Amino acid sequence: MTTCIVTTEANSLMAPLHDRMPVIVPREAHSAWLDPETPGDELRGLLRPYPSEAMEMYEVDPKYVNSPRNDGPECIEPVGADQ
């Protein structure tokens, strides 16, 4: 099995953190993205930044992220959520 992360330029939410972000394919485009018959031009049109207003960002605890040993819900819990 092979996996890759396709990236695009960062949207305004992500730009303060990095100049790139993963492509997020909108739900309504999933069928087109997965269909081998979809024309390349249509697929390339999906390789754009996801709308900032459809996302949220919050701090997570660094002791849980960036390690393959950690793979649980604590990796995405907001800092201070248990308080």
C-alpha cells in the first residue's frame, strides 16, 4: 500500500503556520476525485486551498502529537479541554 499527502498553497487560516497545507477534497467532490474516468482538468481544479471559514484551529498538547506511538483521541484534544 502506498500513501501520499497532496498539498496546495495555504489558506488564510493556515498561512501563519506554513506556506502549504494538505488538499482537502470537499465531500461533494469525493466521487469525482475517486473516479478514474474524471478528466485531469477537473481533478486539478480540486487542488486548491480549502475555505478558511469552513475550518477551525486550536492548540493541541505537543506531548501527544508528532509521534507514531500516539494514535488516540488525545492527539486532537484542545489544550485545556479537560479543565
